Amino acid sequence: MYLPQVIMIFTIGLGCTALLTAVLIPYFKNRQFKQFVRKVGPKSHLKKDGTPTMGGIAIFIGLTMGILLDGRMDETTMLLILVTLAFATIGFIDDYYKVIRKNNLGLKAWQKFGMQTLVAIGFAFYMANMTEGGTSVWVPFADKFVDFGILYIPFIIFVVLAVTNSVNLTDGLDGLASGVTLIVALTFSLIALNIGNDYMTVAMAATAGACGGFLIHNKYPAKIFMGDTGSLGLGGAIVAAAVIMKMELLIPIVGLIYVLEAVSVILQVGYFKASGGKRIFKMAPLHHHFELSGMKEQKVVLMFWSATLICAILAYIIAV
């Protein structure tokens, strides 16, 4: 497989998603499928109330079309699509409840986490028992594969849940999650191209393209949000590709922004409870802290994109 083919697949994913999103925006507006902004969030976000949501539907269809139209598929590609669909469906149910209840409360936390855990368990068992690589994991810097043995399944469950929910937390500013994930997916596509994994090259190129197509409409000021349908689905696609490629431990490097967003929430909640109401950050996730510190939304997004690009270059150098 060659770079021009990667560019073509990226373009297909981008075009399909951009066109479908353009169709969905007026449709969702008419159906009142709109975002209900939390009153406790930054005041500048109140103007976003009523923006159409669930644009993740277009992202999933776009990345799937990019994969299918290339015609290069095997069981790992189907597995990635199924994992992406499973998490996107969980997100869709959550989004739908928010829409029909006309508030920001979707599924209960235990319902959402329970469904995610079931998907993660099924994926982990499949990877451990039904694939050639089995329970081995590639270790960066050491550049060797290590057999995790009985620890592999709980490790993969943790990675899947951590990544999907971290991407979900990153989706809080216009263009943030779609732009960061575009860079992360494209990085994994180029790494897969370099190591000769054509299937993941295609899947990640299509995913990056889908993010780009959605970003056309999601950049500031966003005309549509991806919702949990998109953020959980994209998290599923990224983590599925990383696990299939045995590069789970590369995620904290290329996806450092995801990690920082999640850690900021964990630290904020933990310190708040331990200190009796004190906070480390002005607001979590981390992107809101920078907003409330005086940075404009567009500058925060650009800063996070830039940081992701630097991390992506580093991850690529390490992997190849």
C-alpha cells in the first residue's frame, strides 16, 4: 500500500462525512435534536444551547464508507467497525435520552459504564483468544513484544474504558475532539502503513478523514456537535486500532491530550472530596480551566491541536 492510497481513503471519509453532516444539520434542527448546555459550565457556552447534536452518526457512516469503498477488509477491520459501532450506539442512546428529556442528563452512570464494560470484556477476550498476536503487547522504547499472560484481559478492559471515556471528556469545545482525533488517527494510519498493516492503515485513514469532514462543520462556531455518539464511537475506533496493532502503550504518547483531560477530572473530583470542597483547577476537564483563566476558546483548541501534533510526531518516531 502506498501514501496516495491513504490520501484517497482519507478524502473519501472526509467527503462522505462532510456531505452527510451538511444534510443532518437542518434535519436535526427541525427534529429538535439539540444540545442542552450545563448551567454550571462556562457562561460563554450558554450561547451554544440549542445547537444540533448527535453528529457522530455522520462520523461513523463516513469512516465506514471510507473503509468499505476501499474494499480492503479482513476480520480485524470488521472487529474495529463493530467496536466503533458498539460504543457509538451507547453514545447514541445517551444522546437520545438527553434529547427527549430536554436536559443534559442521559443514561445513568452505572448504565453507561456497564454497557461499555461489556463491550470491553468481549473485545478483550476476542483479542486474547482469537488473534495471532494473542496476549502480547508492544512496549515503546524497549521496542519488543511482552506477553502479558493472564493480565492481558484486565489490561485491555482498562485501556478500552480509559480511552473511550477520555475522548468523551475531550469533547467540550468546538473542534477540539474532532481535531485532536484527526491527528491521532492519521498518526496511527501512517504507523500502520510503515509496519505493513494495510487494514489498519485504511481504517485509521478513513477515521481521520471522517474527523476532518465533521470538523468543517464543528469548528468554531460549531454548527453541530458530535455528542456522545461521536466521542464514544471515535474512542472505540482509536482504541480498537491500537489494540489490534498491539500498540496500546503508544496511546498515552500520541493521545496525551486525552490523558490530561481525564486526569484533570480525576484529580479535581478526588481533591474536592478529600479537601472538603477545594479545587485544583478552575473547572475540569482541563480545557475549561484554560477558558476560565482568560484564554479564548479558539486559542485553547489550537493549543491542544498543536500539543497533539508534537506528540504525534514523537509517537511516530518511536514506533518506526
